[in-house]
Amino acid sequence: MLATVVAVALGTFVFHRYAAERGDAIGRARAEQAARWLLTHGPAGVDDLRRSGTVRLAGVAFDAPPPGSRYPYLRRPIWLAHTEPGKVEAALSRDDPAEKAAADALVQDELVRLPDGGYRAAAGERLGGGERRAAFVELAPPPRVEVPWPGLAMAMLAALVFWWDLARREPASRSRPVVGALTVSVGVLGLLAPRLLAVDRLEVPASVGSADVTGTAMLLAGVVLAPLALVAGAGWRHGSRPSPHRVAYAYIGPALLGLGVLVLVPFLYGVALAFTRASHGEVVWVGLSNFVDILSSAGRSLTEPLSFYFTLVVTLLWTLANVVLHTGIGLGLALILKEPTLRFKGVYRVLLIIPWAVPSYITALVWKGMFNQQYGLVNHLLAGVGVAPVAWFSEFWTAFTANVVTNTWLGFPFMMVVSLGALQSIPSDLYEAASVDGASKWQQFRHITMPLLRPALVPAIILGSVWTFNMFNIIYLVSGGQPNHSTDILITQAYRFAFEQDRYGYAAAYSVLIFFILVIWSFFTQRFTRSEEA
Amino acid sequence: MARLDHAFKHVFLVVFSVATLFPALWVVKMAFRADQSFATSMNPLPTEFDLSNFAALFGDALFGRQLLNSLFVAALTTAVGVFLACTAAYAFSRFRFPGRRAGLMFLLVTQMFPGTLMTIPLYSLMEMLGLLDALLGLVLVYSTTAIPFCIYMLKGYFDTIPRELEESAIMDGAGPFTLFWRIILPLSRPAIAVTALFSFMTAWNEYILAATFMGDEQAYTLPVKVQSFVGDYTTEWGYFAAGALIVSVPVMALFFALQKHLVGGLTAGSVKG
Amino acid sequence: MNRVGHRRPAASFEPWSSVVVRGLLACLLLLASVALCACNAPTAAAPDDEIVLWHAYRGEERAALEAGVAAWGARHPQVRVRALAVPYDAFVDKVSLAVPKGNGPDVFIFGHDRLGDWAQRGLLEPLGFLADESVLDRHPRETVEALVYGDELYGLPLAFKCLALYYDKALVPAPPVTTDELEQVARALRSRNPSVWGIAWELESLYFHAPWLYGFGGAVYRDDADTLALDAPEAARSLAFVRAWRDDARIIPPEVTSALTTALFRRHELAFVVSGPWFRAELSGHDGWGVAPLPVVSATGQPARPFLGVEGLFLNRRSPQKRLAFDLMVALTGDEAARTRFTSGGQLVANQAIYEDAGVRADAFAQAFRAQAARTVPLSNRPHMRRIWTPVKDALSAAIVHGAEPAGALRKAVEEIARVDR
């Protein structure tokens, strides 16, 4: 029953959104069409429209630069025709209030939705020599599409009866809840479908409503989520007694629902974007060409810094180096700081999380300054031990090292805190027993700490590696990819494409590839988590 | 022996802490300097003690409001994130149900799609839910960002809690909620402290989404204010550094408060008891 | 351990679990209904007489702008004007997202280089109907032209920015007029004291390289504005020229960041800095410097011409109050508001009248930039320009800093851009 209500609520929600957006798209499209039609028919068209009464207001104007103007982009409108009497004026002076009003109308009359739900559209065309002709139309609001509530209730009732009947006849069937949910959703859909079709029958030109990538992603998410919710809801009614699973679902439900909406929609959006390309302000579907371009490393040799594969290797190196250093240092410090008898441990702990606490935007730049060839502290210290100044950002390995050092500094506190928490899961009497048995510190670490720490620490390491893989700001701020983008990782490349060159589709394709690489990586790491769960 | 051992540890910790604090000292230096340029001197120790940056920040009419916004968002994110993560992690740790593995995988997968292009669809979602310009919208986004890690961390920790404890409680007639509330949660305080700190940080330092979603300076969070000192050509580093310090203080205070839960021996004690 | 866990009797869940499940479902329904209501509720329409302005100004610039806004608001008591400061980092995204959704401001301020993109996507209202000659006559022609895309005018100029030559008066008594002269001065200073450097700018940025590129007769686009001119020999020559200053004459410090440039200049260890008006803020509390127009390139006899950037005031195409909003735009770009922005905001305003004031005539800083502005190239506002920066930066980095051959590096950049355009 509850599952049904959820399903209906979701279905109605999707319907509402769809009807509202579709209705809006249609209203706009018709207004636009009418304005364009009027533009080609001129003043005669205005007369036709006035007689037919299909529009509330319409007008045609002609505009040109004021004669002798020093600024060819200044314009003044001259009304040729208007459905409202008294608006038609020609060659008026700039101060004339009528012309000002006309100009106002043209300025305001972009495609807009009026407060009463009507639409106003303007269309223009260039006539050469800086002259243009413009037309505007105002339409009454389109008919509203309402949710058929009584019908919906009837359909629900019918579906329930059918379901109940099925349940009685086959009490042992395991597929019963799924069948029930499906029945209800088919009923609801069947009822809503004609309405949706009715919305669509309002003659929408094909050009309208395309390229709304977000809207598409949302609809897709709704389509994906609704059956999921249905099945999950059905799970609750598994068997005549409530199944133990439903407790588990109740526990994870809210978290996964939130994640589902806020992660799935952006994800689908990103995937959809990866097949597009922005061209002259329009989003164009380009199929797989972004992917082909990236994976063929775009005419570069595979070992050249800007090729996908070179960057991938650097990314893997970067991830590995960071994760090892973060975990090693973090765990080491946690082992020292976990000791209850150590004095000032609270102070040390607080001091050591400072790199995590201070916004990294400024500290990363401080590190960049420290690696300056001539005035940086690092070279200064090196000079103290007789090492010649290093131009850190001119060679791959030195620049890479500078990035890793900075990110290690920024990242170890997090692993330290995680390790401190994880270490508390090990009962201290185990250590006591071990030292009674004469085990050395190393043996204790190897045989007690390591195995018992794994369940709590491994997840953090896996997630840490995923985050490091996608960590763009440190590399962006410290080495900036120097020399020649060789220290860039995949995500900094994607960021560059998106925000330095406005190639969002290409960047999205990069993101999709990153996603797949990480999914493959997670299959490897699954072994860790699986073995630890026994 | 133990004392000598501690002495070594102290020496090491002092040296390490100093090395760690060194880069952060430049931030302090810039914060207490009157001029707004980036400190490039070799010496990170503050050479002057000028409070004008702080005075300007605290003197801003909206400072208190923005601090409150930040605290509200971060606190609520922590509460929502930790609560939802605890229940979900408990289910993942203690129950075997269809879709469990898929659910865990899904959590991991959510972390894998890079967030660079997420602002656009999130904006549309927030608009659709009517949560633009609402701090609650930020809470929603931040909690879902923090939850996957929190679930993973807590699940790992719950896995280490011996089931014998629950067994004995069940003998005493405890239901699952009592198990969860009276046994699992108290024993997991260290992990909850870690996830709380993490959730807090996630919400506390974010500024891009906050700046994009909020349409009124009354609704800005503190990091938005701090980031607004970064311009297209120049940055007012003095203000920025002072703001960065102000922003980091609550984090450290929270950690200081939470670390009493990072003490060992709890598990052992309850097993014995 | 796990095996034991499985044996728990399912019955023990019953009384409690149903309560929780119901509770959760109730929450879910509540959420769904809230979402439904949120959808159906008519979006609260902003009061008709509210004008919202977005900007990314800080400090004094912001105060001066807000003073102008307040002054206009005082003359229009029926209108509520609200200025919102958006962090620069988030500005473009916020405008690009909010304006098409109808959540944008009526008016906003940004550099003119984004104009083409926004205009193409229909975010901006052309001002041809709204403006007239008396409005445009207040501004230098080149600052107005920068705001034209296609054959429409999309904004009114507030202020301009370009590079000029800062010099240390203690090290250089009078600014050099040619590059040869500059090099001589720098070499002489360095031979006297090796810790003093000659000149610095962000070597790897096209924005900073542009003066030399145009000074050598090169350009980014050819005259037809559709094909790139970056692979022309003039462009390569400009790169070789900078590299010679860095590696042969050794008057440019090898690794320059903007923070370091400021520090060196303040310590009198740097004679010249190529930078824009914003550099003055970095020098607060520091005296003994001057600004002059960039020198003439001795090899060609042409002046080094930097890019001209104009901060425009743009009108949202979806604003419900275009006339009113335009009235605010005219007021904010007017001479009276400009004077405030100039004097208390320290902006190089785009109003001719200001530079004719007696007080401003004596302002060497303002006059130097005003003179430099007459020798500039307007930064292209076409969306295509956005694709140029990174590849050219790579070429500059390779040729000037990492020793690659200039012509080859530039050719590679042009090929890269062409590849992206396909």
C-alpha cells in the first residue's frame, strides 16, 4: 500500500514537471512561430491577425541607425503596423513619447512569459546596411494540463484489487511484490499517458525543447529512480510477515535516496554532455568523437605530455605516491599519538591538523613560493647543505616532487585523524597480552595492529586514492602543469578544457573516462574489502 | 625505559610539528601584516603585529551573520551526515540483504565522477527543489557529499566491534534499535568523531557552490567572503590570510573537543564488562 | 563472528521495525509532498521595482560603486536597488547559470572578453534602442567599441585596464622611450649591482606578451579576424626578443611570479615592471615609483601595444525592468559616478571628461594609463579567443622559459587551436 502511494507520488511529480515544462515550451514555441510568421508577412500580416483575433497584440517595426550617426550600432524603431490603434507612427523624433513607448515595447518584448501565463515573442531580421525589421506577438495563455486525480484514484484501486487477488491466489510467489508494483505503475502510466500525449499534441515544432541537457538528465533520473523506489518499496512487503531485509532498507534508504538524486542527476548530465560540443552558442550532438579524439591522443605520440596515456601514467604515479605518503605518515603519527600516557598529545594532534584546517588555496601558494628557484626557502636550505639551486618547475621529476610534497603536507593530517580513530578499535588488552608473551613492538604492529586496523583503514585508503586521483587544485596552483603540462593529471586537463577553453563536452568526456578508470580500479580494491569481510 | 621512549617521541613530535607549522606561519605572517601583498620573504616569522586585517573583517557589518550561516550549515551537515551515515553503516555492517554489495559499490562509485562540471546540474536541481537561496539546500548538497566516506569509515569500524556484545544483549531481550543505540554507537565514538570532523570540514570550507546558489550577501557563508578577496588580477592577501585563520579556528576547536573521544580502551573495557 | 550474527531470530524485529519503517515512509512522503508543493507554488515574483546588480568588486572600488548605486537609489525612491558582490571565481558560472533560468540580476559588471560568449547565448540585451549618442559620447571611442559584438552594442564602459611600464625612480631617473634604451639602463644597473634585476612580467602569459607581439608587428588574428596570425614570423621574433632579454642580456629574473615581482620592486631590486593599474594596490605604502607608457620596440620603430580590457556594465536580456535598469546603467557610467569611482575607488574610469579635470591632469598615474590606452589593441571579445590562451601560454613557456625554438612552438600552438576548431 505504502509502496503504491510512493509510486503514485513520484509519478505525479514527474508528470507535473513534465506538463509544466512542456506547456511552457509549447507556449514559447507558438509565440515565436507567430512572430516569425509576422516578420515575413509585414504590415499586411498585422491586419490579418487583427481580423482573425488569434493573438492579443501584434506589431511590426522597422529599425535603422539614426541618420548620420557616428555609432552604427545605435538603433531607432519606426512602427509600420500595430494591432493597437494609435501605435502606428512613422519617422518620429527621438523625444516623441509614442516612439519611446514603441521602443520600450520592442526592448521588453523578447520571448517572455507574462504574469497571466501568456507569452510574448519578438523576431527580427537584418536587412543589410545595419537596418532590421522586427515583429512582435502576444498570445493568450495555453490550456493547462491537470493531473486527473479521480481517475488516478480509480486506477490505483483497480490495480490494488488485481494485486490483492494475485496475492491470494499465489501466496508463496516470490515475484509477487514486483508484480504488484509493476501493475500499479502500469496503471498509473496508462492513465497519465493520454494526458502526456495531449500535451504533446499542441503542435510543438521540432526545434523547441532540444538541447535542454539538464532537463533530459532529470527525466532520465526520474525514470531510473521510480522503478527503483517501486522495487525497494516492494521489498518491504516481502512475504506475509515483514522481511528482515526491510529493516536494512529502512536504515540505508534515506542516505541512498539523497545520494541517488544528488549524484545520479549530475552524473547523467555529465555523461550526456560528453557526447556534445558547444559551437557558436549551440550545443551540438557529436556522438563519440570526443572520446575518439581523446583516446587516439589527438595526433600526438603516446609518450608526449598532452596525450591521454602519458597523463594517465602521471596520474597513477601521483595517486600512488600520495596515498603511500599520506597513509605512512598519518599512520605513523597516529601510532605515536594514540598512547594515552603521552603528555601534550592533545596539543600535538591539534597542531598537526593545521594543514587540513587552513584553506588550501593560500597554503598551496605558500608552498609554490617555497619552491621558487631563487627566492624560495627550499633551495635556500639545500644551499645550506651545499646543493646547487634547483629550478623546481623546469623538469618533470622536480616539479612532480614539489606537487607531491605539497599534497603530502596537506593530506597527512586527514589520514592521521582517520588512523587515530581506527586504532581505537583495537582492544588494548591484546597489546598487554602480547607484551606479556614477549612480542617485540614490531611483532605487535605486524600481528595485532595491521590486521585489526584493516577494516577501518582500508576504506579510507580506497576513498583517499579516488580523491587524490581527482584532486586538481594542488597541481593547478603549485606546478600549474609545468613543464609543458607534463605534471598535469587527468582531472587538471579536464579542468583546463572546461574552464580555460570552454570545451565542456570534451571535459565531460575526460570525466567519463576518469570515471571508468576508477571503476576498474575499484574492482581491484574490492578484493581487499571482500577478504576483510570474510 | 618508558620515560626515555617518551623523550624520543617528544623530540620527534616537536621537530615534526615545527616542520609542519612552518609553511602555515607565512599565512600567520600575512594575516598580521598591514599590506596586502603575498609574503615572499625567506623568514616566515611575523615581523609586525598589525591587527588591521582582522579589524576590517570583524568590522564588516555582515561578518556575524555570515559566521552564523557557516556554523548553521556546517553543524546541520554534520548532524544530518553523521546520523544518516550511522544508520546506513549499521545496516551495511550487520545485515545481509539483497543489494548490499551493490549499495556499497554505489557509494564508492559516487566518489568517482569528477566534480568539475557538477555545478550546472546541481543548480538546476536546487532550483527545481526550490532550494536556491536556502541554506538548507547547501546542507543537502554537503551532506550527500560527505555521506559516502562517513558510511565507509563507520562500516569499517562497526565491523571490528565484536558481535558477542550484541549476542549477550539479545539474550537480555534487546531489539535491534537498542543494540544500535546502546551498544554500537557508544562503542564507535572514535569513528563517529572522525566522521563528524570530516562532515564539518566538507561543509565548512566550501565556497563555489555557496557563492553560486546564494543570491544575497546575507546568505553567504564565511568561505565565500574569504574567497571574495581573490580578484581577477590581484588578491588581497592580508585579508585572505586573516580570513583563512579565522576559518581554521573553529575546525581546530572542534577537533580539540572531539579528541577526547579518540581515546583507546573503550572496546576492551566493555568486552570485559 | 559473522556466522553467529546470522542466527538472530527475525521475530525480534517486528514490534520496533514497523514503527521505524512507518516513520521513514512518513518522512519520505512528507519530502515528496514538500517537493510537490514547492513545484506548484507560484514562484514568488520579485517586486516590480527592484533592480539587482551583480559585481565582483572589492574594497574601495566596491564602496565607490555602491555610492553610485545609492545615489541613483536616492533619486528613485520607489525602486529598491540591491548590489551583490559575487566572488570573482564564481562569477562567470553564476551568471551563465542564473540568467537563462531567470534568476539573474538586471545589470551586471564584468570584463568585456566574455561578452561574445554571453551575447551568442542570448544572455545580454543589445543596447541599440536604449542608448543614444549623448550617452556614448561620454566615453573614449575604443572603450565603447570593445563592447560591440557582431553589429550590436551590448554594454556601457565603466573602466579600462591595460599594461604600462612601472619604474623605480631611485634606479631609473627617467623612463626609457625605446626597448634598446631600456635594455641599456637595465644592463648598466645589473653590472653595478647583480642583485638588481632589470624588468619583469608574467613571461608565459599572452596577456603580458601582447605588447611585444604587437610591437613587432605581429597579431593574434589576421585582419579578416578569422584566421590566426600567431605563426607569422613577426610573432616568432617577439618571442626571440624576450628570450634574449631573459637568457642573453639576463635582465629578466629567471622564475617570476607576481608575488615575487612585487616583493623585488618594493625592495628596489627590480627597475621595471610591466603591469596594469591593479599593481598600484600592491605598492601601497611604497614610494619612489612612476608609470610610463610602454617603450617603442627599437627593431620595428612601433610602440609596444598592450591589450585593452574594458569593464562593462551589461543588461540582462530577461530583466523585466530594462528601461529602469538602463537608467541605472547610464547613471553609473555617468561623469558624476565616474568621478567618485576615480577618486575614492582608484579606478581608471572610461570617461573622457574626468581626465580633463585640473586635478586629474596633474595625476601622472592616470595620465600615463590614459596615454597608454590610446596605444592599445582591444582584447578580442569573440568566444574563440578563449581557446587561444592556453595553447599560446604553452608556446610562450616552451620558447621563452624552456628553450624551444620560437617559430616551431608557435606553429604547434596554431595547429593545436586549429585542431580544436575542427
